[in-house]
Amino acid sequence: MRIISCGITDVGLKRQDNEDNYLINEELNLFVVCDGMGGHVGGEYASAIAVNTVEEIVTSMEGAETPDDDSDPVERNRHKITHAIRLAGRRIFEK
């Protein structure tokens, strides 16, 4: 199956700045959307950190064994994404 993708964000009608970020990594079939924080301070940084962290972790874990190496591919990908999202949350909290 071939997936064709594109991405676009829009500031909308209420805000002056667009805090949303997205990632399209077709090589990894990785598609990430991170919404800003509704005008809160640092929303654009938080969504950028989240997108970058998810890509970093998923890329670094590509081909790596997981704790349960006999698991199916869906479970391995769930483990990668869960780890990446948790790390992104920690990085955002530490900023």
C-alpha cells in the first residue's frame, strides 16, 4: 500500500500565532500532529519539542530490539511511540 501525504496548519480566526506543528516522515511511515496550547506561553515550543522528540526517538529505535522482542510489529511500534511521547512530555515540562 502506498500512502500519499501532505500537511498544512492554519492560525484560525482567534489567534495571531500558529502554535501547531506536524511531521511527515514517509520513510518511517511516521505522521505526527501536535496542537499548540491555545495561546498559552510557549505553546509553539512545546509542540515543536514534541514533534522533534517523537521523530528522534522513533528514528533511533528503528530496527532496535524492544524488551519483548517476540512481540508483534504493532506492539513494538506502540512501545516506541509511548516511549517517545512520555519523553517529549518530560522535555516540555523541564523547559
